[in-house]
Amino acid sequence: MPKAGRYHEGVPCWVALTVPDVQRAQRFYRELFGWEFVPTGPAEWVATLYGAQVAGVAAAPEGRPAGWTTYLAVADAAHTAALVRVSGGRLAREPYEVPDLGRAALAVDPLGVTFGLWQGAAVAGAGLVNEPGTFTWNEHLSADPDAARTFYRQVFGYTYDRPDGGYTVFRADGFPAGGIGPGGPGPNSPEPGPGPGPGPGPDSTDRPATDWLTQFATADADRAAAHVRTLGGTVLTGPDPTPFGRSALVRDDSGAAFALIAVPPDESAEAA
């Protein structure tokens, strides 16, 4: 994905975790990734690494399961929200001001997947990406990837390396920005399947159920997966070799699913 601070329309620019117990989540991710946390509201924190903002953490509304949400960069949140509606999606939360930082909204696509819109002002999005401990890839997985491709092309103008079929990389303003592909048993199902990562098993249905999956970079996927277990999380599949590095699908100790992928040092990006 493009470097931090250089986000284009439709590029994943931020990820946010909602959990029932924020303090527990902070302990987990502090130990796993070395994150520190800065309070930004009564029940909201920003996670930082080397002083750069890398993710958000907030208390989940009662009854809502833990999960990660992918935010896509937009130039005009109100305009994109209107495109979401006319393209068959809906708004879970209308565009709203985040004082001194930008505007945000929560949308739901026709597949039922929630994603965020972020119109950056003072903050364009994550200040550090593609480094160990930061997000490096985001992919939309569902039972109907063709419908997903149609929706996101209409809203964000995505182009695809393959116009149909299984797993495809989507491009935003020409940049390879993420993936869209088939989903399988979900993170909360009894038999979750393997397959996180931009490439391995592109036509397999052994992938997470309908959702946006966040992948975090790590220097050593095997060591990180083992650490997940010691912290009370779950390794659902892997680590397995992929053309892009060893990858594992995991759950944190609150039940939120994400992927770990080993990123070679020469492919990492510095904060802009």
C-alpha cells in the first residue's frame, strides 16, 4: 500500500479496534506490537509506535463483538456517503466532525460489511505503515467478490488487476491498495479457514467470512503467532508460506480477528 501520509481516494488509511474491555486490549497489543496508548476521549485511545499514530481503540457498545474496522481515505465524506447509498450500501453513522482532525463516517456495503470513511484534515491517517507492528494490507472477503468489486468501483473508482474471478488486487489512483476475494468460514465459526494475505490460495473458499480483514506486518510471523497464544489469543491458521511472506490468521484475547504477515525489511516504508 502507499506510504503513510500519501493516501489517495479509497486507500485504506486507518484501522480501529472496538472491544468490550479496552484495558485488556491495550495489554494485549502493547505486548504483541509494542504499542503505547494516548487517550483521546472518555472511551477512546490512539495507539502509537515510535511516536506515530498507527490505530484506534475504543470501547464497543454493549452487545457488540470485538472487531477491527478498516477506514478508506476520501476527499469529501458527504459526497462519498451519497455514493455509498446510490451504489446499494447504507450509512451506519452519518459523516461527523472529529475536532481538529477531520471527518469520519461508518458505511455498510451491500454484502453487509462495515467500513469507515476518513476525510483527513490535520491527520491524513496512520502515520506509520508497512513496518512491523503496523497495518500493511487490507482485504475485503465475501461470498460474492464480484458484487463487492462492483460496489467499490462505483464508490471509489477502483480498478482491478483481474476484472472477475477469485482474489483480485484493487488499485486506487493506480496504486495497489488492497484485495477483494472470496470468503469462507468466519473468524467466529467453529472451523475457520486459512488464507489471509494478498495472494495465497486466491480461489480458495477457506478464508474468513464476509468482512474487511486487517493484516499487520511482523518481522517473524512464527514468533508473533506463538506470542499471540501466550497472550491468551488464538492462532486460527498458519503461519503458512505465501509469495509475500509467512502469514497467520489469528484472534486477539477479545475475539477480534486479524492477520500477521512477515514483511522483509527492504519492503518496509517509513512514515511520511
